[in-house]
Amino acid sequence: MVANGGSDSTEALAGENLSKSKAVTFGSISGTSSTASAVIDELNLEQTPEALLQNVTTTVPLDTSEVRVSATAESPEQAQKLADAWVDVLGTNVGELGDNTDAPGTAVELTPVGQASLPQDPSSTDPVVLIAAGALIGLLLGVFTVIAQAQYRRY
């Protein structure tokens, strides 16, 4: 988010404070079903807005004017597309709100600082790995149980 305007330090500080307060509002707008509906339309998804909202997280780090969007999907590429589309729709929604000014010469606009990065690692472990680990742990517990029973019967 960028605060434009301000010819002196007072106006620059006012712009910074305005952008921080607007970031919280924009973060709230991001988590609405209307934003999710617009993303569904843009990406031609076959999900409900409520289901899509479960896959997108918007955060505003404390005392910043930054709005962060992260997404999860079946593939890294889909997650990247979802996050990028979300930011685009959020920018459109914020632009339609208007009234992003505080004082003459100070305006706030939502400006994407880059494309979503492509996740390098899956967000969850492969089910085959989980099954193999469970089987190994179960086998080890079974062996220890047999050894413990054999030791107990000796005494």
C-alpha cells in the first residue's frame, strides 16, 4: 500500500498513518465472500465463496501498511494463480470504494509489490510417506511388545 502526497514531514506522517489504518480495512475486505465470488468468476472455479475463503489467508503485519495474501490449492501453480487473482480483485474492490484520502494531497492506493511466489515444498506430507511411517512405527511397537512379554514371562 502506498500513501501519495505530502510536501512536508507532517503530511508524510499523516499519509503513513492513513495507509496503516487503511491496510487493516483492506485486509478485512479481502476476507469477504464478495472478494471470493469475484475470484471465482475470474478464475472460473467451481467452488462456493465460503469454501474458497478457507484456502486464502490475508494478514496485515502489526504497525505496517502491508497486506499479505497467501493461498493453498491442489498444486503450487494453482495456489500462485489464486493468490495473484485475489490481490487483483482486492485492488479492484479497494479502488471502487473510493474515499482513500485523508487530507488534501494525501491519497492511499493498494499497489501490488510483486507476483505470488511459487511454493517450493508441499504444505502437507505425501500420504504414502505417512502410511509407510505409520506401518514402521506399528511394526516397531509390535516387536517391543513381544520382547516385553517374553521378558515378563521369564520372571
